Amino acid sequence: MKKSFLLSLLLMAVAVGKGAEVYSLADLDVSQAYLIRTASGYLYANGSSTYVQSSANSSDLNCLWGTYETQYGERVIYNVGMGSFLTGNGTTCPLRADAMFLDMLPARKRGTWHMMCGDYVLGLSSASTGIQFIEDLTAFAFEPTGKTIPVKTMGAAQAKALMAHAKAHPRQMLSAQGSLITSLTTLKDGMNVLLQKVNNSGQFVYESQGSRQLLLGNLQYNTYASLDHVLTLHKADDGWQLEMPASGRYVADIVQSVGIYTGDDPLTFTFAAHASTANAFTLLAQGTGQYFDGTGTTCVGWWDGSGANTAYKFYVAEVADDTAHFPVVYDCYHRGKHLGVQLVYDSSNRPTPPTFDGLTVESRTPWTATFTAATIVTVEYVAATDAAIGDVNNDKQITIADVTALVNIILGRATDTYNSADVNQDGVISIADVTALVNKILKK
């Protein structure tokens, strides 16, 4: 009785959730295909242009539209059949292969919206045979069709939206090694610098993101990751604090003969000219009596301020926006089920494969020697362990909360889909997985 009652409630939730009216942009489901209606008809894609048709036809993919909103609140609308995006381009509104973001504001009638792209407003042409960007506002409404967008089409749209965001918001990178600093009087608050150990092959200090430890290594230009080598100087009374701008952390701790670590609470250093090396300096941590030192490939604390190991040189770090290198977008599936996309920047043209919720992904496509443009790489989930199957919310236990999370995935209320949600391991996440999960919980 308990089992059948629970299943009935879940089935009712699924039935009620499908095909709901769209009265808020938050109601738009990224996995749901929509018809877009105006007072004159429905939007239809024909080649590189979009046209208004007089009647709906949900069986024609060129009549169906998908939506996607990035984590930054940017929204794109794309045609399911053409795989192209609704964009603004002066007086006309073509479909474009690359994503451009739309602003959407509520119109007078509930459940309708005005659309803007850049400086243009989306409206109807006088002949009502096409759409173009004009001053007269047109109200657009989304009508759910009950059809699910093919996962690869949806994934490609998300990936292109992420790439569009990356291009619109350039990341900073280390562009060049600047001039050698020969006098401490030239140091300024907020200056970006590189710190080079005089001996040990002239290696530079960088932050290990995993262990938060400072290490010594070779410098690489033109990569986002090389910001790990940059230190920002901050004046602090009679000393200096060292911030790692790539992470926002500071040089925060020195463990003698073990390592120098980064954290939120900065150490304050006194800089002084080195006793025997020209244009080199020592870094003394005030209050600890320990010097910033390098041994092998590790930065450690040292007591002897006159030793050769404490000699460091400062160079100006020239930082610029990343315009020479491109992002790589991973479009992830498991048994044909879309799991999401993740964008990373290449590091010496050797991207690091992303992880999803602690599980590793592996590439189906061999790495190329160089990336000359933004690239979408398809990757495959490594199967979850048997213990993880059914742990939909990833809290390391299987409870009724996982049933709720699974229903939300089926209803499209959750944008992330995990391998653990495919409880019966048939490659499709559906109501059958709810039944399997309930059985698994009841047998515990």
C-alpha cells in the first residue's frame, strides 16, 4: 500500500509538471521544445531567416524553439531544426550559428515578452512575413509542446552559449615578463610581479591550486593558468603582503623546511637587498623570523637571511586580456543522455579534462596539437559505482530525498543530470527509474 501510494503521488507530479503554462521566464525548461507565438502566427525557421507562419506545427522541427540561460543570467533562443540562434543584426533578424544573448522583459499581457538583442528590439515586419528589429514592440509567448529537445542539440546550444559568454568576458593572462626591478623604491602598491629564485635554474614561484603550496617551476606565457605565477604587492605599514590574483589568496603560512602556503590571512614581509647578489632581495616574514626560501622545486621557510637560497629577483608582470587563446567546451553524455557542459581554457594547448560532481570524464576525441578556434569536445561519463546508483542528490546516502531529486530531473526542474539517476541503468532517465529507486529504498 505504501509503495503504490508513493508511486501514484510521483506519477501525478510528473503529469501535472508537463505542459505547464509559461507565465515566468523561470518556468522555461531547457529540455522542453516550445512554439513561439505572436499576434500574427508562430515563428518558423527557413534557412538563415526566421518567418512568421499562420498556424502551429509541432511536428516540424523548424517550428520548435529551445531556450538556455547561463549561470550569469544570459539567455539564448535557438531553433531545434536548424540548430541556429535567434539574434539581432541591424534591420533584419537572421538565424546565426553563434550564440548571441537576448534580454527579455514582460509585455502587457501575462505570459508574453518583449525581446531585445543588443540595441535592437525584435518586432514584426509590415508584411508579417518576417521578423526584424524595429521600434514597434511585439509580444512573444512560449507554448510548451511536450516534446523533449534531442540531448545533442540541447548540449550543443549550451556549449555555444558558454563559448559566447567566454568571448564576451575575456579572462586575464600573463602576457609577458616585464623589466627587472633593481630598487625596492620602484615597488608600488597593487603592482603585479614575478618572483624568480636566483639559483636553481632561475625558476619562478607559482601557486599549486590543489595543495595551496608555493612551488618553483618554469614560466609559461599566454595561458590563463600562468596567472598562478603572478603575485600582487600590497603595502602594509612598514612591509608588504603578497596576493595570488589567480585565486585571491595570500602568502599566509611558512612551515620551516616543509613549505610556504597560501590562505586568507596574509603574512607581512620585509624586503631587503641581498647581501651578495646584485639586484636580488630577501623576503623576511615579520613576526616569525623566517625567510622566503627555495629548495629544489619547493618554497620553504629558512632562518639564515644571508644564505644564497634566500636570493630572489622581482620582475614586472605584464597582464592582459586573453585574446590569443580559445576556450574548449566539453559536451558530456552518458549512453546518449546529456549530462551538461563545462568550459575550460587551454594550458599550452593541453586542456585538463573536467570533472562532474566528483566523477571523471574521458574524451572520445584525441587531443589535437593546437587549438585555433573554440572547440567542442564530446566526452563520456565513467560509469558510477554500484554504491552510487540511486544517490541522485549526491549526499552519500539513498533516501526519499533522492526520489524528490529524481522527479525534479524528469520534470526538467534540475539542469544537472547524473549517472546515479539512471537507477535501472537502461541509458534513459524516466519514471521507470523512480519505480526502481522506490524499490531500492523499500528493500533497505
